[in-house]
Amino acid sequence: MPKRLVVLVSGRGSNLQAILSACASGQIPATEVVAVISNRPQAPALALATAAGIPVRCVDHRRFGDRSSFDAALRAQINDFAPDHVALAGFMRRLTPEFAQHYEGRMVNIHPSLLPAFPGLHTHAQALAEGVKLHGATVHFVTADLDAGPIIVQGAVPVLAQDNVDSLAARVLAMEHRIYPQAIAWLVSGRLRMEQGKVTIDGEKAGELSPCIWPGTED
Ligand code: GRF
């Protein structure tokens, strides 16, 4: 039986596209994206999913008076598809601890910084303001704390003297598209687990694979 993956989105959907391509090529093995769910009705990611023949749902956060009723509705929609795993791909809502707990060990997120640096929004502007020389992206398990769950894989990129927010964001995004399918491939194949808050990836200790990526490293 293929693994069932639900992807949550809010916007453009380039990480969703990277996941779909990786499922189609077999980089993410034996996995079907069974639904794409957005909190924004106008998210371009929904059109992308529809064009790919994937069922879409929208749970518009503006229709809910508080976070927990939104999360309950979102959870009901997700669970309709009986997923094995849930991937947040540019999903821009904070989730309640109850929601995070419900999917603990089964839900991952991509964040455009080398966590724990620059959680939250505007990560590229923050990186430029701080003058860091390395920036990047992180895939982590989702826990109750925003952008603070156990780290699975990080991809680093240089910050160049001539960078602005757009050029830096584009370099990081290309790295996101490398590391997110990789992390999901490990997850669905059972190589990756979260146990007592710690990440285990089979083969990491033996040096068969590395969750530390930078431009030029082999996939
Ligand atoms: C990505 O940079 C992701 O890391 C962040 O939001 C952006 C979403 O981009 N959380 P896309 O919708 O996947 O193109």
C-alpha cells in the first residue's frame, strides 16, 4: 500500500511542486499525495494541485473565531484522507499544541532559515540585517513550539555581499526544494523517526546518508 501524504499550503506551492515531482520520479518512494489543504482560498498551490488531479480542500481561517476551532476543522479535513504523514509546505498558520500533538512524529515542516536562527517570518531580511555569512533551510518535526521541533535536515547556502532579500530567498528556495523531498523520502520509508523528542535517521551514524547539505554536496 502506498503511503498517504496530506500537504498543507497557504501560498505559491513551489515546495508542493517539488514534493509532487519527487513522488512522480520515485525519489519519494511509494507515496501518494492524497490531498492538498489550504487556509487561503486563493492560494495558487490549490490550482497547482487541482491541475495535478489531487483533491483539494480549503479551511478558511477567517471563518473561525479562535485558533482551536480552526484547528479542529482542519484536523477533521485532514483525517478524512486518513494520512500516514502530513507535510506543511508554506503553511502560514500557527497551530495549537493539541493539533501538533495529534500528529506528533508524523508531521513535518520546512522553514527558510538555519534554525534555531530566525524562527517566524521575514527570515531573509533578518539574515541580511544580522550579517550572517551562512543562511539556509531546515526541515523539522512539528511540535507545540513554533519552528522549534526536532531538526531532521538542514541545507546551507552562502550569503553574498551583493544579496538582497529576493536573491537570497531564491537561493534558499532552491535548497528547500532539495532537502524537503529528501526528508519526506526518509520519513515515508520508515528510515526517519522521532523518539522521545530525538530524531533518528537509519544510516546516518554509518555515514550512508547525511542530513547536512550545502551547494555541491551530492544528494
Ligand atoms: C517557503 O520559503 C517556506 O519555507 C516558507 O514559505 C515559503 C513557501 O513557498 N514557510 P512555497 O509556497 O512552497 O512556494
